[in-house]
Amino acid sequence: MDKREIIFTGLGGQGIVKAGIILAEAAVLEGMHVVQTQNYGPESRGGCCRADVIIWDKDISYPRVDNADIILALSQSGYDKFKNNSAEGAVVIVDETVDIEGDSNCIKLPLIEASEVQLKNPQSINMLCLGALAAVTKLVDYESLKKAISENVPRATLDKNMVAFNKGISMVEALA
């Protein structure tokens, strides 16, 4: 596998860090080398935050993403802040409210609207994003992600989180 560098970005409270942790754990379940880091300011609720994940079949010597192959952005501020940390031709997945100014490899999805209106569960937006990311990139197997989700969310919320994950997959499949 080629080295994959992923940036998740959004606002504090959207579960960006948890999404990074779950993706990293799913890759570990598949035997990959993984590094996951996060960064958020003192305004952890509502301010810009970031989670980095590097996945490779070799040892990883530097834990920070500087040249992302994939960016998933839920906020304009996150996209604006980190778009220059992406490789040419990077896959960019954004909420439909994010202005991407001619980014040709961008997939816009109604992620926030789907979590709030369709799922009636804004806290599940991170699982929705993981489903969309999995469907677009095929980085890790859906079953590995489902296992990592089940090990990282409260048991009482597992069903709602799985519904959101599957909704993310179906949103991308509907684009085809």
C-alpha cells in the first residue's frame, strides 16, 4: 500500500478527533502501521480542530501530515486553514456549505444537513463522515471500521452510530 496521509478538520464538538482515532484503529486491525495525532485550540467546543492519520505498510517516522492525500472538512475555517497542507490531486470531501473555489477533486456532500435533519442526530456526524470517507477512498474495509466503531463508542449509541456510518456510505454510492 502507498502511504496515505489524511486530515480531518472541522469545529470542536463535531467528533473530528474520534473519527481520526476510529480510522486509525480500523487500519491497525488490518495490520497496517498507523500514526494518529490531533490538534485543537483552547476553544475545543466550536473552534477549528484537526486530526491527522497516516496509514502505511511500512514504519512511519514522522507523525504529522504535511502533504495530505485526503482532506475531509466540515467547516470553512478548517478547509481554509489546512487546504495548503494537501498534495496536488488530493481527494477533498467537504460539507456542501464549504466553498472550495475550483478544487477539481472535491466531493461535496450534505453531511451536516443529513446528520441534523435526516438522522436527527448531530452527534453522529463523525460516523457519517467515516462512512463517506470509506466509500470514496476504500482505505480500509467497512467491516474493520464497524469493528473500530463498536469498540470506541458507548454501547447505548452503537446502533445510531452504525446507522450514520451506513448513511455516509449510501450518500457516496448515490453519487455514482
